[in-house]
Amino acid sequence: MKSRIAKQILYAVLAASSVAACEKMNLSESADSENSGETSVTLRVRQFEQTPFPVTRAADITALCTRLSFLVYDSDGTRIRQVEQQTGAEDYGQTSIYLPKGHYFLVVLAHSGQGNPTSTNPRKIAFSNKTGFTDTFLYADSLIVSDSDISRDIALKRIVAMVRFVFDDKLPAKANRIRFYYEGGSGTFDAGADGWGVVKSKQSQYFDIAGNEQKFEIYTIPRLDSDHLEVMVTTFHATGDDDTGDIVTEKSIDSIPVRRNHITTCKGYLFAPVYGMTFTITIDDDWLGDLNFQIPK
């Protein structure tokens, strides 16, 4: 009975959030202090899905992510609390907030982006090409606050897929920057729908080439209506930090399979194709599952 009531509350909160389009910052999102009549809610990150160890200290979390977001939405879908943490903070991995009695929707997000995603709407939490796309973990559930203080241990699960490129040939000598531009996944997810991607994003990730790097990793949030990526790999001779410069090589790779919590590893020749040599697939044991893929010649 309690489980059914909790689900009804969660659905009500999420339904209301779909019509909450206001993008303004709420004054109540500033740092919390103990307020008379409000209940203390303590949140501690304790576990990450598909990782070989439990979280017992801040250093364990740092090994997996550099940023944490603790987000609370009210029954209208309005974000009323927002706590952002970065590695180095003394309390990294835990926080305490104060809330009036009521029904809320709690979201905890872990990632290693260059900035925090847009999180005003829990149905469309969005990373961008500017913040970057990294290994990302999510916790989302209803939160019922009464008179008694609350302490909740948080177990997050991975919501992304990774594609790892391992090149057997050398990068072009003139190239000092590489771009992976890809479609088929998403940079935006719905926290109330198990973290699945909800926007057909055009994602790109750039890497500077300082030496003879042979491995590059890109991330996407899978969508329920797509299980493949179309990837364009371009190398440049760049002359400035924000300048892609002259194109050195460009290669399109179609229909790379992706699946949540899986690594698709593409290994082989890309810049100087060798007849009869194709990309092969290996799977990281720390992640889940097995994929088979061969890049067309």
C-alpha cells in the first residue's frame, strides 16, 4: 500500500513538472540554514551501479565523478533546492537541507562535466557541448517530508553508453585536434523516466592531440527509439584554442551500436586503412554486457 502511494505521489510530481516552463532561479535555492518548522534531510552518496566497490569516503566518489548535483522539486515541478558540489569540498558526497512538510521529487546526479547541466525541469535535464558529456549516474525518487528528520543513502545508476575508439594506425602528423561529431543519442534526459534520453541531440567532443594518443572515449545518453550512433571523426590542424583550423582527415562511421551501461570499443585502422583490416570489439568488465560491431570498409 505504501509503495503504491509513493508511486502515485511521484507520478503527480512529474506530471506537474511537464508544464512548469519557468526558467528563473528561485530564491529558496540558495544555501540552506536551519529554519524553524522545517525538517532536516540528510543525503549521502553510498553506491554507484556497475562499480567494483562501495562508497565509504569522498575519495571513492572522486574516482568516478568530479561533480554532484542534489536537486529537489516541489509538487508543481518547480526546483526549490539546488546543491552543487565539486571535488575538493570537505563535505563532497553528502549534504543536509531543510524542507517544510510535503511531497517532493529528489534527483541526485553525478558526472565530470566542465559545468552543471540545466536542471530547471526534471523532465529535461540537459548537458550541452559546452559542459561536455562524461560518465553520468542518476538517482531519482519521491521524497515525503514529515516532522521526523530524514537520512537517506543514495545509490546511483549509470545512464550513459560509451564508445571507445582505439586506433591501430598513427594519427596524421599535421593533426593537433580531433573532433567526434555524432547523432543517435541524447544530451538531455528525463529524471522521471529512468534517465532515458528525450532529445535527438547533435553532440560533439573535441580532444587536443599532444602526443601520439591512440584512445578516445565519447559518451551519450541512449534513447528508447535509437540504439545506434552515426559518427564523423575529423582531425584538424588548429592554430588557436577555439579554432578547429584546417581539416586534415575526415571519416564517417555509421551504425555503431550503443546500449546503456555498455562500452562499445572500436579498434582498428581509421586514418590509413589497410586492406582486409577492420575494427574489432572488446568489452570492459566494469560495465555490463556484450556488443558486436564491425565498421564497414
